[in-house]
Amino acid sequence: MKVRKAVIPAAGLGTRMLPATKTIPKEMLPLVDKPVLQYIIEEAVSSGIEDILIVTNRSKTAMDDYFDYYPELEHRLIRSGKDEMAHELRAVADMANFFYVRQRETKGLGHAIARARRFIGDEPFAVLLGDDIMMSEKPVLKQLIEAAEKYNCSCVGGQWVSDEMLPAYCTTDLAHVEGRVYDVRHIVEKPKPEEVMSNYAILGRYVLTPDIFDILDALPPGRNGEIQLTDGLAELCHQKRMVYVDFDGRRYDTGHLTGFLEATLDFALKHEETGDWLRNYIKEKAKTL
Ligand code: UTP
């Protein structure tokens, strides 16, 4: 199994980040000095992905514009001696082969991924949620791809989450295989207390076989009347082997305010231009709190 393609569903309405997301896609909100989506694409590329399909919608054209060339701006930058920035902009557009498909109706994450069927064809593929970013030594998606390729099956990534947070995610029934890898026996979306099988939730990264498409197409609407990816995964893990990687790294959900602020702080602290400045600023600020 070789994973070359990735799908980034980014057609959600971003209602938890309103009013900021009324006209700016939440995936394009700047995290320190680049949009959230760029971090996700960098993770995909450094995990070996070559072709990236972004699932978008009619109000999110800023995403395809960002990963395009902008010759007028590049010439202006070069004329004013800012060659490095001009090259940086071009390098972003050249990072991967970008493709786009519109989700015409916002019918859920599973429905968004089903739009990728013709692009994916008959190969395994990665999914990276458009608002989940990772900070890790080894790219999180790469950790999943290695497991998927080793066990020749689908793979979902996740981590242990607290009892309080679990009802917002999903619960999994897992059997240990080795190291950080488990077999997935069952998955339940947004569990009630009596449905909890473990605190290991699935968080934003997947490697799926194309079997998922028939399953998604046949799924009835689930929670909120939407086609839920987790319902599809629950079915896929019963039909075929699926492994779970308890990934090494920190995950940030930038789709809500506190997750976005945590990511902003942590990435700014790590950034070479802002790290020292922010550390000092926080220390000074803390004295007055
Ligand atoms: P979320 O549930 O976090 O995104 O979906 P949302 O629907 O934009 O969130 P709120 O609740 O309104 O704030 C996870 C990912 O799936 C995409 C989103 O863009 C996000 O990257 N998604 C969700 C779609 O592409 N299509 C959908 O119909 C729903």
C-alpha cells in the first residue's frame, strides 16, 4: 500500500468562530504568520503526499487563490528587493499538486469526503481535517501512513481524552497490537456515558481505503441530519481491518476560540521571530494579572 493522495475537507460553515468566519474561511485564519490550512498542507507534504484535494464551497475561494501564483505581487516584491518573500509565495503554491471540489450542500464531514471519490479512484488516501493542526516531532500523518502501510489497512489517529471532553468526540473499542498501534473493533460517535468503551478518541487524521466510499454513499443521515464520517468508520472497521495510532504530538482544534488561541500562543512561542519576544511579554503581563 502506498499513500500519495490526501483530502482536506474544508467546506464547513465555521459557525463556532463567527463573526470572524462570516467572510474569511476558518481554514484561512492566520496562525502567527500563515493560514491554518498551510500548516496542514505542510504536514501532508512532509508525510509524502503529492496530490491534495481540498473540499471547498462557494464562499471559500480564498483557499484556492492562496495556493495559486500571484505574478503581479511577485514582480512588485522583486522590484522592491523582496526576492525572498516572492520566492516564498511561489514555493507555497508549488508545495503539492492542488485540486478542488465543491461540496454544494453542507451535509456533514462524511458527505464532504464522499465528494472525493472520483479524485481518489481505487487507492488508499489520507484525510486531514481543515481546522485540526498538529505540533509534533514526526508529522502525525506520517505516523499513520507508516502503520497503514505496515498493516495494509485503514488507520485512524487519536489520543486519550478526558471524561469531560469525550462526549464531544467518539469512543473506540481497541485491542493492543504493538507500541502505539491498536486494532479497532468498534467506534461510537459522541458517546453517552453508558456507551463509553475507552477514552481513546479519533482526532483529525485518517488513512482510508476506498471501501469507505460505498459505505458513505449508503449511510443514512446521522446526528444533526448530517452524513457523519464516524458512522462510516464504525462500519468500515467491521468490514475490514482498521488500526488506531495513539499519535505522538499535540493536536489543536482551531475551529473554536480557545483552541485557536492555544495554537496561536504555542506556535508563536516556537516561531523564531516571535518566540523570545512573546515569552518576555507573557512574563511581564503575568505580573499584572
Ligand atoms: P467541523 O464540524 O469542525 O466544522 O468539521 P464546521 O461544520 O465548520 O464547524 P462549526 O460547528 O460550524 O463551527 C470538521 C471539518 O470538516 C469540514 C470542516 O470544514 C472542518 O474542516 N466539513 C464539515 C466539511 O467540509 N463539510 C461539512 O459539511 C462539514
